[in-house]
Amino acid sequence: MMAAGKNRKPRRIQEVLDDNELNISELARQSGVRTPVAWRTVQGKCNNRKVLNRLLELGASEDILDLPPGFTSLPARPPAPAWTECAAGV
């Protein structure tokens, strides 16, 4: 049995990043991981869920990502809480 990610297509993933005007460092920042983790995930050397989920959000198809069995997307990020002013006198 071949490990998931071994058939990942890094050049096609790079095309998705280019279409979205992103690079690996920006993908990592948006995914909340360090750049080497994003790079290894794109190369198929690891399967970071945050990076794979972000790539799906950017339009990468499941066939170019060679997703691990049972992969489920992370839930959508909740909206950031609205900024509120402190009550006067507190």
C-alpha cells in the first residue's frame, strides 16, 4: 500500500498557489503553520491537515493533493470577535 501524499502533484499545487497569488510562506501563514511544514506537505512528505484544508479552500482538487484515507476538512474558521470599546469608567 502506498502512503498518502506520495502521489501528490507539487507543480499543480504551485499552479493553484500562483492563481491565488500566493507562495509557500504565505500558504503557511494562512494555515497557521511554519513554512517548512507547508513545504513538506506540498511535496507529499507529510500530511498537515491545516495546509491540506487551506489548499482545498484555494481550489486545489482532491486528486492533485492525494489526500490520506479518511481525510476530513477542518471546520470553517469562526469569525473573529468584533472589537468592543471598554465601558466608560471601568
